[in-house]
Amino acid sequence: MYLEVRIKTLSQEKKENKTVMATEQEARNLAESSRETNWTNPSFLKEIFLGNLRLDLIHPFPKSKGVDRPEFKEYFEKFRNFLRDEVDSDKIDREGKIPSELLEKLAKMGAFGFKISKEYGGLEFSQAEYNHLMQLIGSKDGNLVALLSAHQSIGVPQPLKLFGTKEQKEKYLPRIAKGEVTAFALTEPHVGSDPANLSTEVVESEDGSHYILNGTKLWCTNGTIATLLVVMARHPEDNRLSAFIVETKWEGVSIDHRCHFMGLKAIENAVITFKNVKVPKEDLIWKRGAGLKLALITLNTGRLALPATTTGNAKTCLEITRRWSQDRIQWGKPVGKHEAISQKIADMAATTFAMESVMELSTAMADQGYDIRLESSVGKMYNTEAGWKIVDETLQIRGGRGYETSDSLAARGEVRVPVERMMRDYRINLIFEGSSEVMRLFMAREAVDKHLSVAGVIIDPKASIFQKMMALPKIGLFYAWWYPTRWLGFSCWPRYSEFGPLASHMRFIDRSTRKLSREIFHGMMVYQAGMERKQAFLFRVVEIGSELFTMAATISNATKLKAEGNKKAQTLADLFCSNARRHVKAKFKSLWANEDKLKYKVAKEILEDEHTWLEKGIVGLQMPEGQDKLI
């Protein structure tokens, strides 16, 4: 069911100086209508949430497609040398601009056509090859990551690869492969992750020859230098969303403002206005009304760039920490030999290995045609959050030198170690391409999907008594088999003995997988229709599933590496899994023993201005005259 109620058109809203927001139910209807409902391909995490440990999907650890090709290895080394010798990240940060000559060199190297097929002039790298390059870039410069990932992961190339017509590909992909920059325009001043409230509108011209586009987009990465955009817009007659290719040179397209941020000083991020822009009918991507579904499907693989780049960043942090902890002497010995620091170093290494395992596994799954909507979401959520902790610990271990800028370090004769810049640049990763909270909501919806399909009518407040009674036989048959089997299972020695010293961790994953599925079911029974509002409960469910997935990926990867002669990886996997088991146990406990109600009560009181007494003694925000809201 698509969003049906939107009383005022954009022009009416402007006249009355109002913004009419969609209701919660309308927003939910749009999200439901746009999500992928079928699971035609396997998904490891979907099975985890159902209580099934499908090890056959991840073990033996799948091989990354193409990364061992001589052609790719040669290009990889060439690109590594380019980043090392020709990219001055401190200068880019200082001047807030990626030099035009650097953009030209990137274009000549084919960096804007990594995944575009050779037929259209691209390099035609696999997802694994692309992600290995993004990991390399992530280890060097966040601004280049933003430029290239926004262009290729969510910009014009990926939607055209998935949904473009032959004519669209022939028209645009050769231009892009040669170096034209693209961007994705979805967010608006009043709309972040809630597309039901998009106000950018598109209507057919009177003669039916083209569309007319009007609206404003915010935070469009690459927007100030892009020549091509993917623009999401709403058809006011039925409120369906569509995606269009828009050229920034067209009349009516205006780049109004370049946004500046805490980090990524060179990011070309724009506010873009469309005023009566004529969009040719042939520049509609896929089909009318499929815009949001297109965006969600595109992001399934688009998000994989973030697990890759954050892993590259974590590896650089590990190198910085290792070398500093070897060289810095305090109280007669290297700081790394003090237990307070050695524990941090060990956890950083174990977590970095886990991040790489998640990245490698989810990428290989994408190349093999698995349904990775959950795996890519976990990769994005888990790796960005884990990587942030690693950056923070790196700064802590470096102390004052971690807080000091590279330029300042160099000016007084020390080595340029850009931890301060890395921290500023990294933080946005927890927000980019779906915030951590949005990822949890998305995965939570998929975690309960099977239960909603089987027993959703029971908790549907709109369902009649008759409908509920008619559904009971089907529900009874399913749960009569499913629920008892979530209690039964063999998770004792010698099962999983092929994993050697990591077998006990795999048995823990097996037991916890079945327990997680039971707890999801118990939550459905306890909260019923109110389950969707129990975000704290659902977030813990998602976090448990994420930890179990990461543990399994890490164990499988370590086992593969051992077979290849690397026995050290098992030590890191053992440490990571030991830490993760404590996290999982704590999350299970907090599912039912928590302070959720108290926290909600306190937050409600704060929002009702009952605790403004706590804000006394400060200067306070200075609001513009006549304005009392922050937006």
C-alpha cells in the first residue's frame, strides 16, 4: 500500500508557509511497500534470526572474486603507489579541496569506472576487487573515500548497472568511466531517513513529452562538482516515488551552497535546488514509483564500501599504535608493555581482524549472488562502530600527539601521524548511508519478518476476530514444529571439532542462535502489536545477531587462513570471540532485565520541559530573533 494522504501540494505548502508531514502510519506504509519481501537467494543472517546456523553458507570461507588476478594485482600496486606518492592528505584537509590535477589523474587511472563494464570503458572490477581498492583508499584519505564511494556505490553507475536501460547505459556510462563525477540526491531539509515526507515533486508536462522537477536536496555528496545526479522525487498525484537521472547543466538546476563539516574538509557536499527542471522521459530509472525500492536495493551492495574503508582505517590505526607502543618509553619500558596499553592493543588487533572477516565475507556473498541485505547492513553498522572505538583508542594511546595536528607535529620536527584528522574524518561513517540506528531498525524488521508472515494477523489491531480465528490453524501448525526445535540441538563436543581451538566458540554460536530465535518469538508474544515500538528490545536482538554473525565470519576466516599456513589468525579469532561471548551474554540478560521504561519516562519528561532546571548556569543557545525551533 502506497502513501495516499497528502492534503496539500508543494505549491500550497509554500503559499501557506507550512510543511505537512506524513503520519507515522503513512511512513510505515511506504517503507513496507518498498522493501524486498521475497528471499529467493540464501541469507546467513536471516537464518540466524530464525534459529538456524547455516554454516554451509559461510564455511569453507568463500574466496574473494578476482583479487588474485594478475591484471588486478598489477592495478592494485599501481594505485597503492599513486596514493602513497601523489596524494597529500594533509594538504587536502588544510585547503579543503581535492586538487583538480588529482581528479584528472584519478580519471586517467579509471578510478571513476571501477565497476563499470569494459563495454562502456570501465575497468569492470568485481565487488571484491572494488572493496579491496576502497580498503586501500580508506587507509589513506577519507575525502577520497567520500568522493569515489558516493560516486560509485550510490551515484549513477550502480543504479544504471542494476536497472538502467541499454540506451541509458550507452548514453551515460562511457562519460562516467572517463571521469565525470556523479551523486545521489535523496535527503531534504525536513527529510533524512523518512522518504514518506519527500517534498521534491515531479509532474508530467502538459504535452507528456517530459517531466518537470521542483524541490530542494540537502547534503548531496559530490553535488558541487557532479555533472550527473540520481534524484528521488514524488509524484503528487499518487505520492509514489521515482528516481531520475538529472544533469546539473540543465536549466533550473542550482547549486545553492557547499556544506562544511567537522571532518572531511574537502567533501564536495551541496544544497541543490531544482526549479521547473525539464527531465526527459527516458531519464526515468527502472520504472515509475520504484524509486525507493531502487534506492534500497542499490544500497544493499553500495553499503559494502563502508565495511571496506573502515577496515582500511582500522589497519592504519593498528600500525600507528604498534609502532608508537614499541618506540615510546615510559617508566623504563615501551608503553606497549604496560598492561593498560597492551590490552587495548590486543583488542584493537582482534577487532580489526573481525572487521576484515565481515568485509571479506559479505563481499564474497555479494559476488556469489546471495541476498546480502542483512549482511551488508551488519557490515556497515558493526564495522563503523567498531572502527570508531579503534580510532578513539589510537588517539588515547598516542596521548597529546594524537590530539595534535599533523602540520603542528611536522612544524616541530616530528613525524606526521594524522590521528587527529583521522578521528574528524571517521565520525561521519556512523551516519553515512543509513545511521547506526536506521540500520538496527531495518534489520529488526527483517528479524521478525517470518513471524509477521505467519502470525502477523494475531497482533494486527485492524484484524477482525474472524480473521484471527481463521489464521489459527496455520499458525498452530507452524509453531508446533518450529518452537520445540529451537530448544533441541546438539551443541556439545565433538561437534564442530574441525575448527580446533575455536570449536567451543562455534558451539556457543549454535546455542545462542537458537536462543535468539526463541527470544524474538517471546518478544512477539509479550509485546504483540506494541513490538514495533520496543526499539530497545529490537536493537538488542539485532546486536546479538550481529555479534554471532561476526564471530562466525571470524572463525571461518581464521580456519581458512590456518589451512593456508597462517596460524596466528586463530589467536586473534579466539580473543575476539571470547570478548564477543561476554557481549552476547550481557545482551541476552538485558533483553528482559533493563531500565527501558525508566529511561523512556525520563526522556518524556525532558521533552516536556520538566528538567530545564538542569540546564541552568549555562550561556544557552542564541536563537535568531523570532525563531524558537532548531529547524
